[in-house]
Amino acid sequence: MSTGLSIGQVAERTGLSVHALRFYEREGLLADPVRRESNGRRVYTEDDIDWLDLCIKFRSSGMPLETIRKYTDLVRQGPGNEQARLALLRSHQDHVTAQIQQLTDCLNVITHKVTTYQQHLATGEPTCTWETP
């Protein structure tokens, strides 16, 4: 019996489907090769879970799979390429920061509209047929 985690356990812990886990492995997105039992079943480690959690955050923030693959390749190469890793992460950080600003702008417009409608409903003042932010 293995002391590692089965693909089903990893799916449960990460929220990824078994299909997605196999896809991540096939696409070379895992930092270390997944160990196999003698019967061919995948056996994952806690380090694999930590790496998958990182990949999930990268994907949730809009990082393309190709960029995750590049980062993974750099990590696999070991020490000496930290500058390249930093550049990749800074570029994505800039992208996420721009996304946050865009969403903040959208939220400000929505908040203004909510306030406008709340005031309209509270006071009975008419609203325009077309509205400005």
C-alpha cells in the first residue's frame, strides 16, 4: 500500500477534476513527475498538492497554460534562473494589477448605479431613460 495520495484524493483536495489532473500531467505542468505504483496508479505527494495549488492560483489569475509551463520548466531546471522566473512573475503581476484596476473601475460604475437606484426608490425621483455613470 502506498503512503501517497491517489488521484481521487488529490482531486478532492484541490478541487480539480481527475481529468484536469491528468491534463496537467500530460501538459508538463507539474514540477515533479508523478510517481506510479506497480499497478500503474498515480501516487501524489504533499509537494504535488502545493504545486497544484500554485498552478490553480496562476490559472485563476488568468495566467496562460504556456506561461505556467515556462515557469514549471524554469523551476525544474533548478537554481540559477531566478531572474527569468522573476521576470515571468512580474509580467503576470502587472497583468493582474491591470485587471484589478479595470474591475475596480467597473465596480465603481456599478456602485454608482446602485446608489442612484436606491435614491430613486427612496425618494421617488424619476430616473433618466438613458443614464450616465
